[in-house]
Amino acid sequence: MASKKFTIDGREYSIYELSNEQIVRLADNEVPNENLTTNEHELLVEEIIRRFETTLCKRSGETSDDVFVRFFSSFVNGRLNSKKHVAEMMCREHRYLQNEMFKVCLEYIKKLAENCENGWFDPRNEYAAKTSKAIIDFFKETNYPY
């Protein structure tokens, strides 16, 4: 990776240390006192493309669903600030989309419950597996359609 340093808010960063937002600010010349050469700008654009390809583009044999799961996993693993805020924002989406997102969540819960029944969990996802099983068991006991 290039060793060029960029200064943002008084701190020096190597390109691999920059957040996506910082790279875009630099590339759009929104960072005061950081006059980029053509080569530096090209380096930033290459990094934007590399990150986009890595995160959001299909790989061999992948579907759009696979890309979403990979992106969502990455988001939850390092970019998620507040589960509550994400849930609140999802509830502001169009009503139809809320319904579709809920169906995805419910399918995930069903799959986790199935994994729990088969013993396919460990301490890292035990809470999710057992809670999902309890939800599905409740639906079964009350004959609630799921």
C-alpha cells in the first residue's frame, strides 16, 4: 500500500487508515490545507474503487443477496454505531420496505432457531440461536402464522 500521508484535522493518516468518508472529503477537496497533486488524487480514486469493488461488487458466482450479506456483515463488524438508531431508521423507511425487511429478519430468526435445534451454535452466537428458538417456539405454541 502507498506510504503517502494525508492530513485531516491535524492528524496524519496513511491511505489505508482513512475512513471512506475521509477519502471522499479529500478527493472532493473538502479538506482545508490539503492541496492534492494529480497523482495523490488518482491514488485516492483508486482506493475508492478498490474499496467499492471489495465491498459492493459481486465476486465470482455471487448473487446480489450474497453481496448484501457480505456488506452487512462488514457493517456490523466495524461500522455500526448504534443498533437502536439503525432500527429507528429502518422504521422510517417506506411501509412496504419495512414489511419486506421484517420478512428477511423473520427468515433469519427461523434459520437461527433451526440451527439451535440442530446444535449448530457456540458461545459466540448462543444468545441469538436460543432467543430465536424461543421466538419460533412461541409462534408454534400460539399458532401464530410465521
